[in-house]
Amino acid sequence: MAHHFRYFFLFTCFGFIATSSNAKISGIFSQQQIDVNFNIDQPVLIADLLPHAGKELVVVGIDDQQQRMLVIYYFDTHSDSYIAQDTIQIAPNVFAYDVGEPLLDGLQRLYLLDKSNVYRYEPAHLSQKSTWVQAESVASMYIGDKPDAFQKMDFVRHINNDSLDDIILPHFEHLNLWLSDCCGARHPQTLPIAARIEMEEGGVGYHDQKLYFQDMNADGKTDLVTVEQGQLNVFAQQDDMRFSDIATKIEINNNIYALDWWDIKAANGQRMDQSNIQHRVVRKIEDLNADGIPDIAVQFTKSSGVLDKIIDFEFYYSVIEKGKLSYPNIANTSVTSTETLSDLVVFDSDLDGKKEVSVSSFDIGISQIIGALLSGSIDQDVLIFSMDETGQYSKKPIVSQEVEMTFSLSSGAQGQPLVKMIDINGDGVKDIVYSDSDDRIRVLFATPDHKRPYAKRAQKQKIAMPKNPFDAATGDINGDGKTDIVLHHGSADSSELLKRFIILMAN
């Protein structure tokens, strides 16, 4: 068995060479940059993997020999900087990694996935070196021996409320679960949730279904939910912590779908005609109005042509009647604009349970498209709407901030701005952080003790930003109660920057 694991994963403990600049303390963030010897091709992952102060960073990429690499960094309190703990060469048959939720010891576990096994990272301890152990033998629809990518996937999570890592993987005709018990073993279960089949010219594609995890019957247990046209399918968690293999159906508006309009095909295989679209698709299922039961957020698209689209967001509040959950046929409230909306984000700014929503707003008219083609950028607004005491979202946004999306016609690369709702100053209320072109970051601080929910003007700091910073990682990485940001460069940036990531510590 030891030889088997040496074949799959090669370690170089504490031997990874990286250069780190001294942290620059000025303004909102202290900046530290780390250069590695491979191209970083995934967002940096923040996780608490080791019994050190602060959280660790998982950095993934590929070197000049096309070897996939994964490096774990820990925060060194003596130098206030990050140091490489382990450098791991990823075998070509491994195609995914994931981090579970915190366990009873407060730490998370790192996992790798190939077509037959899930492996768990075991950190070095005393004289014992770091190693990988087989966590579970698995089966899924991911059956390739040499996948063309290695990326983050969501296959480990606490499913059944026991604070232990479970494994969930789609198969062609069902969903596979491996549910942990108190003794550390996992017990397999299958649910009748088949992969979605998509017929393409010359082949067939299989896609996993979107899964939602919510308590749908107010019994304090998390259930598993899927969506199909006009209904929710609820696989209820039972007293033995397994899930019912017969779904309970909850009717919703019959015009609400699980798929975006461009993924829906007619019986002849043709995609939907854009000259006449009225389509609703589920974006989120979670409690929005703080009544303890899950609601539904829906994106509504109405179109009479490629350049004539209206996109709004509708919210359907659940009620419990005679012990059963139900939803209205008409939305309880909505967020609308004269421009096109996208990128719905739900967050709780002040932890009162009532969720604010953030959306992006932009104009896709002919003049805007021509201007964007000439300039290589298009302006969009980030709009934030709050909920009032009656559960209605405000007609006008409480915040409107302009950000810029860039693109290159020559390379095809695009740059989406950084927009995050996070607590920068540790006061327990989320602030708005966004990029301003490629050399500045701005923070609009929350002002919960004033009449305005946010400051009138944003504070700014000059920082050399990646051209596509939208997927920056955020988290309190040094344990000071403030949210930090980790940025990485991508295909839109110059090649010499691809080996660099940037840590912004909130001051």
C-alpha cells in the first residue's frame, strides 16, 4: 500500500523554493506577494488544515514540464508571512481536489479524487512525514484515467448534520453518497438522481444535476433537493441520518426551470429561439427573510431578440401550512432595473438573518457594444438592495458602484472585476470591496450606526491588480477577525506574472 501511494503522490516537505516580498503596510491592506516555480491556474483556496495559528493556503498549478502541482502554505506568526509546508506533484489520473468543512477539532481535511478513490491528506506530525491515506473507494461518472484538467470540485461536505465529512458523487443513473458515522466508517447509499443527458452532434454529454441542501420540513435535519420544471424534489433526511430514496414533490410555479434557457432543447435538438423568451430558472434555495424556512431566488429572462433582453430576479417566500412547505405561484418581491441584471449574490450584511442581494447591471445596446469593442472594456454597476420589515426588497438600490469589465479581441481573454461583500475592519458588518481598473482597490465601509448603511465615499489603495480578479479568495487568514483577500494572476495577465499570487491582509 505504501508503494501505491508513493506512485500517486510525491512530496517535498519544507523544500519548496518561493520568494516573498516584505509586506507593505499602508492604507487598508498590507500586501505580500509570493512567487512560485509553476503557473498558478486555479483560485487560491483558503482552508484551516494545520494546527498552526491562522489558516493555510492551497495553491494549484502546472510547471514547465506539464507536471500538476499543489502547494500548502502556512502562516508563520514570527515573520508574519507564509511559508511552504508541502509541495505535492499530482499524478495524471487525479482530476479533482476539495476541502471539507471544519470537523470537531476545528480543522478541515484536504482530499484528492481519481476515478476509483478519494484520498485524504495527513499532515506531518513529530517524526511522521506528510502522507495520503485512502479515505474511500468510490464510483462515479468520472471514469477517465488521464483527465485533461485538475480542478476544485465540491464532492466533500457535511450532508447529514453529524459534523463529519461525507462524500457525494454523481453517477450516470443515480447519485452516490458515502455517509460517515461516529466511528469513522462511511456507509454507501444511492439516490435516484440521474445525470442530465445532453445529445450533441457526434456524441452524448452527461452533466451532474444541481443539488441544494436545506431543511425542507422544519425538523432540524438537512434534506437534499433537486429542481425540475414546476417542482422541487425533496429527499428527506431520516432519523438514521440516511436519506429517503423516494422524493417528496413540492409544487412551484410551472414556468420555473432547473436549467438556463440556453441549455434547454426542443424535441428535435434545437436550442430555444431567442426572439421570444420568457424563462425562469432557480438560482438559489435558502432562507432569505429570516423565518427559518428556505425560499427560492429565481432569474427571470424576457427577450424579443439577442439585443433586447430584460433580466430581473424574483423571490418566492415559503410558508408552512398544515405541516407542509409550499410556495406561492407569484413572486413575493423582486429586484428590477431598466438595464440587464446578472450575477446574483445573496449575503447577510449585519447578521440579522434578512439577506441583502447584490447584482450586476449593464446595458447591451448597439452603441454600448460598439463602444466596448473600441475601448476593450464595458462599464457595469454593482447594485445592492436591502429588505424592509415586510420582506420587500427596495425599489432603488441602497448602493450603486461602477466597475469595469475588460476583454481582448485578440486573445479572447476577459477580465471581470473584483466585487466582494466581506468584513474588512472586524466590526461584524460586511463592507463592499471592489477593483477600480488594474491598479487600485476600493472599499466602501459599512456604517451601521449612521443613517446611511454605507459610507458616501469609498476609501482606495493603489495595488497592482490582476486583470481578472473576480475569483479572488477571501477569509480571515491570520485570525485577527478581519477578512483578507488572496489574488492570483491568469491568462489575461503577462506570462511572467502567472507564477505569482498576492495576499492582502486587512489592517
